[in-house]
Amino acid sequence: MKITAIHRVKSYYEVSTETAVYEIDGSFLREYQLAEGASADEDVLQELHTRSRERRAYERACYLLDERDYSYAMLWRKLVQTYRDKELAKSVCNRLVRSGLIDDRKYAEKCAEYLVERKKYGIYRARQEMLHRGLARALVEEALSGLEETAEENIAAVLEKKYGRMLDDPKDYKTRQKVIAGMARLGYSIGSIKDAIDAYFASLEDEEE
């Protein structure tokens, strides 16, 4: 098989033959002495193509992980979006798991704490967010299991901060329903929200007395 052309494309080279185009890193070009007009084995070119793409995908994954944490599924989706190759993305992610750079259990723990303690989401909303990030339901439930009390304690503070200005009349049921809907979107149960609203108005009455 004769190499008909070699063109630089960003961080790799497109090596063309009469039947295919291969993406090959410059280091492999030099190591295997690939040049225009030279003969090359098609199996070798395919192997170098695969190894080059895996190397670039792995480096890309490491760059992404330097910026922030990812679950296995989130990083897999990112790599598929870039390289359009599900098996390549799976291979890279599995390698990252083996090296400890991806750990869904640790990610789930950090994610749960962030969503409940910092974002002040209720357990339901936190659960949905974590499942959307591709975490297994068992890991999600495990990570959230110790945060139910924290989420319940957050309700009063979130209610006052977000809706305190709206809640000035305990008999204004239209406003009350708007507040309930807004708090429900944050993942709190209807019963807990109603109890928090009642407690809020009770505290206002105590202040007035």
C-alpha cells in the first residue's frame, strides 16, 4: 500500500492511501519512517491510527479531569462527542478507572454534598441531578443517605432567603401556592414545605408579639 499524501491537522497528521485516510501522531510518523510515496502495511497504519486516537483521547480526558471532576458516564459522553467513537471512549474511561482518576463512588459523595449543602437542593432534586450525571442509582442513594437531615434543616433558610419578601400574609393562598411550587422544584417535599411555611408565619407572629 502506497502513501499518497500526508497533511498536518492540528496535533496529528492525516496519512492518505488509495483506499483510506489514517490519523497518525507525528512521533509514529518518525518512528515508522512514513512519508509520501513510501510503501506501508495497511494493518500497521490502522494500528497506528488506533493508538494515536487513543493517546489523544486519553490526554484530552486528563485535561478535562484537571479542570473538574467527572463521573464515568459524563466523561464518556464528552469523549464520544469529540471523537465520535463509543469504543474508544469506553477504552479510555476504563483505563482512567484502573488508574484511579475516575471514581464514581467518590464523585457521588462530593456531588451529594455540593448539591445539598451548597446548592441547598432537597433530596429529590439532588437525586435527579446525580442520576442525570450518569451515576448508578445505588451510588446515588448511598451518597444521599446521610444528608436527609441536612436537607430538612435547609428548608427554613431557603424559604426565608428566596421567598421571605413574598410571604407577608398567611391568608394569601395564591402566593403560598407559588412558593410551594418553587420550593418543590428545588426538590423538597410538599409536606415539608407546608410545615416550613407555617413555621415561618408562626415566627413572624412571635416577633410581632
